[in-house]
Amino acid sequence: MTSTGDAVQAAGSRDRAARRAGVTALCAAAYTLVVLLVPGGVAVFTDHWASLYGPGHWALWAVLTGSGLVLLVGSTTAAGAAATAGVLAAVQLCGTGIWAVRHWEPFTGMGGRGETLLGILRPLAAGIAVACAAAAVACALAVLRTGAWQPAAGPRRRLPVAAGALLAAGLPVALLGGLRPITLLGTYGLLFSLPWGLAVAATGLLRRDAAITAGVMAAAGPLAVAGWNLAWDLHYGVGWRAYLLPLLAVALLAAVATAIPALRARPTPS
């Protein structure tokens, strides 16, 4: 009786953690949607200068929204993977908010969009950072409570963690070919290398389904950035072709990191 009662209590704790994470993620996603609509909205899919936020941020918003919905009403078996996706999307959107607070002013000067709204664009960007930080924490707690956090000894776990740390530190240097300009080094770290490095490292620390989710997100991110910016580079000649090889290398690294947990034996149902 006692063991049965403990199991029921543990299941209830997991469900509550997942629901709290779902509510927090959906609230952060709702706020993010409002911010993405000001000033450019979906015009960013056809106009590079419509907003500081691009199509990639809409994709992250969709991931965060889907994660929140699954955590709120989905099955227990999918909660770990959904929480993992929520953490990674929220971390990247949080970094975007921090970056946007500083970069809205130069963007309006270059593109001429949103200049009259500059007084509210910065506070809105700060709000993304706060809301998505809260969502990242809530989803991280759900990862722990749902049992998706399963670090273990062995090279199959250690190597992805080391690769993720190397990616986090090395990608900005590879993109810039050095350590200057220092501001752009920080921008690439905040927007790209830190969240992607976290995702690659997570493939060695999570349960099989959650690890694959992290790896897929880490592989899709650089491919999306490379593809979208290459398209604009071909049109405007803004120099993104020089970044293509480092981004493709990151995608390859993430694909290998995804394959490692995918080759693990599937857990047998209890």
C-alpha cells in the first residue's frame, strides 16, 4: 500500500510540474506573440527590414507554444521531450530579448522601421527576456520531475557535453575569424552558440526521447539560420556566405550528437 501510495504521489508531482511548466510556457508564448507582432508581424517573411525579429523567432515561438500545450494537456510520456523543447526555445528567446534591448535603436536607424515606437520596443524586448527566462526555469524543473534528466557515466554521455561546451565557446570565434569585434562576439554567443551548445550538451544528459529532441533542435537551428540568411545574401550581398561552412559544421555536429542517443536501446515499458 505504501509503495502504491508513493507511486501515485510521485505521478501527481510529475503531472503538477508539467502543468505548471505548460501554463508558464504558454503565458511566455502569448507575450512573445504580442512582441513579434510589433512592428513588423509576419511581414518579416517577405521583408528583411520589417522587424528586428525574424522568421526564426516565429519558429521558436511555435516550438514554445507547442511545448506548453503538450505539457498542459498532453500525455505523461511526451512531457519530458516537450519540456526539453520548451527549455531550449525559451532560452533562445530570452537571449533574443536581451540582445534586442540594445539593438532596436541601431536597427531603426539602419532600416527606418519602428523608430516612432522605440520607446516601447525596448521594454517589450526586456519583457521577452523575463517571461522566457521564467518559462525556461519552469520547463527545466519539468525535465527534472518527469524523469527526463538521466545523466550517466561513459563516453556516449561525456563526449556530447564536451562538444556542446566547445560549440558554445568556439562558434562565435569561427564566425568572426577571431575575437573582434567583441560586441558581435557576444551577440553570436547569446543568439546562437550558447543555446545550440546547451542543446548539444543536453543530448548526453537526458533520457533518449528528450535527448533526441534536443539534438534535432540543435541541428535545425544552424540550418535555418544558414538557409534564410543565404537567401538574403544572394539578394542583397550582405556577406552571410562566409558564415555558411561554420553553420553547416554545427548542424553536422548536432546531427552526430542526435544519432548517439537515437542508437540507444529503447526503454522497456514498466
